[in-house]
Amino acid sequence: MSEADSSVRQDQTTLNPVVKAWCYVQYLLFRALLFVLGVMPLGVSLGIMSGLARVAFLVLRTRRRHTIENVLQSSITDDPREAKRIAAAAFRTFLIMITEAMIARQRLSAANWKDHVQVNLHPEVRELLNDPDQGVLVATAHVGNWEILARAASMVKPLRAIYRPFNNPYFDEAIRQDREGENLTLIAKYDADPMRFIRTLTEGEVLAIMIDQHAGNGIYVDFFGRPAKTTTTVAMLHLVTRVPLVVAYAVRTGPLQYELRSGPPLTFKRSGNRENDVREITQTLTRGIEDIAREHPEQYMWGHRRWK
Amino acid sequence: MTADLGRDELRTALAELIASQPDLEVDVKVIEETTKIEDIGFDSISILDFMYEIEGKFGIELAVRDLVEMVQVKDLLDHLEGKLAK
């Protein structure tokens, strides 16, 4: 059992009985959902989730308004009707993404993953992935299907993804076990082993990090013309390990069909001014994410509180 | 920093660097050569700041592959000594 596992187990024992029971109910519901999705035809699952997304878009008024505002303020469009359409599509994408991610965990294997994922990576990135000794630092975001991205990329090269553990320890353990695969491991954001991230890269694996969440201890960079606090971990990992950076994502092209895409590998030299270097790297990566979201606005998660 | 640092000076310089880490609550007086690096209190993020600053302070380029194999402060000092002697 890893140290991250130990921390989850400790949380279970320290919960008060009512919270613990509620957490367990959520866990059972999740398990039931997994089972149902596993036996249900794909088209039916997606149809149900599309319907749920429409209901959610109607009912969750605050979230809907917030999503539309984010689309408008990002200058994706200045037409409120078009912004509403994009926001509704983003709601649908999110639920479809979760559904297909759960289905993919059961149905995608080393033998058949290429039937579902078309690989369209930059040629130099392909070379990096094919070199067993070469670590790769992947920056990605809440666009398309990040779970499929991790699962598909791990078929090419062992991948560790940094994630934020869920507050529900049962749920967290279940999700983590379910999300992990043969070559896919999740690392808690604050892992007990300080060398874990670095070791992943020096062992020739992929380390994947989402960079489009509000990072309380990050720095402000420009994202769609507005300052957004962004993690500096990727920049620091690059400056310390000198492992190439890649912006990658999986865009949805059809039911359980995705295309894995990436930009070219990026490397930055130290200038002697750490603050500037970290800012330049973080801004470059964030601009890369912005370009992707601009190209696929219906597949970007506009609803999260990116700008605080 | 120059290559003519003795072991004691190197240890002092490293202790100063550890003490200057903003997110680290550690009494450097209790850190000895046999102290495990993982016991100093770094997390996955603060260790990056520390490593970055080591390079700046000593004017060297660390071999990260070697660093991940280091267990004790002694290993780090040996590595720095070797780098500075070149």
C-alpha cells in the first residue's frame, strides 16, 4: 500500500459516523453506476447522459449563468445566444466525458484502444514517447476527455497523473482504483514522497498535470485576456529536471472516439531570473491551453471557477 | 560559491539554504549528515525550489537522475563535493 493509500485509510477512521455513512452511500451509488454503465449499450448511456445534461443546464441556474459568462468574457463569441449554445454543449460534453471515461476503463485495453483513439501527436513527441529512457512532462486541461488522454497515452508509455484527492475517502479510493490502469498511476497532489514527481520523469515515464485550475499558491498569467492564477509546478519541474514539456489533449470525435493531439515538445533555458522563467513557461503553456479551448469551445469545461 | 569549499563550509552553506526555504519548518541544527532527505520536511513542490536554488547557490548543474537516488544529506554533500571539485 502506498503512502497515499495510508492517508486515505486514516481519513476513513477519523470521520464521524454520519459523514462516514453518507460517504459510503455515495461510494455504493458510484459502484452501482459503474455496473450499470458496464452492461448498458453505449448509445443508451450517452442518450441518458445527454438528457441529464439538458436537465442540469435548466436546473443549475447559477452554474449555467457562470458558464455563459465565462464564454462571453473569453471572447469566444459576443452573441449571448451562441454563448448559451456553447455553454449547453459544454454541460453535455462534461457528462459524456465522465460516462465515456468510466466505460473506457472497462472496455479499452492494450489490444483495442487504437479502435477508439486516433493518435495524432507531433512527430517529435512520438519520438520522445518511444524512447524508454526519456521522461515527458505533459501539461493538459479540462478539454475533451482528459481521462481518455491519460489512458491512451499510458498504452504508449507508463504515465503518472497528478490528481487532487476527493474529500470522500471511500469515493477517492474507488475512483483512484478505477482510474488507474496497468501503466497508469495517480499521484496525490501532495504526495508524501517529495521525490515522486521527479523520479517519475527520471525513470522515463510521463508525468501529466492539469494546469487550468485555480491554483491558490500559483501565479497570475493571462488566460483569455484575464488574469488567472495558475500552478507553477510544471514550470519548476521543467527547470529542475530539464525534461521536455508537451501540451496534449484528447478531443472527442464521436461516440467513444477520440483523437490524441499534441503540440511540439517545448524546452526552456534558465535565464538566471527564476521568476521570469517560471512566468514565461506558465504563460506559454496556458496560451497553448487557450488555443485548444478556442478551437473546441464546446469541449472545454467553462463552468469551473478559473478566474477568481 | 566556488570550488574551494571545504566539507564544513559546504555543510553550512547547505544548512543556510535549507533554513531559507519559506515553506519548511525545520530546525537546521538537528539536521546531520545521516539525516534522511525525506525527513527534512520537503513536499513535492518545495523540493523543486530547493533543488533550483542549490544550482544557483553553488553554480553547478545537478544531475537529477543522481539526486533521486540520494537518501541522506551525506549523499547530497558528496554529490556537491564531486561537482564542485570538477
